[in-house]
Amino acid sequence: MKVVGRTDERATARFRREVRALGKVDHPSLVKIFTSSFDAEPCFFTMELVEGATLADVCDTLHDRGSTASAVDLAAWHDALGSA
């Protein structure tokens, strides 16, 4: 669950737009949004749980191999994902 306070109205408006946009799409490469609320504080959304390595673990694996963001191709990404 992601929580956003109402102290930054611009951030809250962006949060609403992104959650609503993601809630309207269905694609295997995007997580599904199940529910959200903006009526009470804190605002929140719930999304599907995706099992597997975390993005941080994959990035750490790439970093440990000396890869830079500009040098990571799809094959390197898949290899790091499998190793993380």
C-alpha cells in the first residue's frame, strides 16, 4: 500500500492522476490497481502482489557486475533478474 499525505497538493493531484490512469489499463507488464481512495487522509491505493526479485535486488546485481544504466540491454536485464 502506498500512502500520500495531503501536505503537498501538487503531489496529491499527480498521485490521483497516476492511480486513475493505471487503474484503466490492463497489461501484463503493469501491476493492477484494485482500489483507491482520495476522500480521506491518507490517500491510498492497493495493487496486485508481484512475486519475485525486487527492483532493488536486480539493480544491486547489475551494479555488482559493473553495469551502468546506459549499458544494460535486455539480455543483461533478464540475466540479472534471474540471478537476483
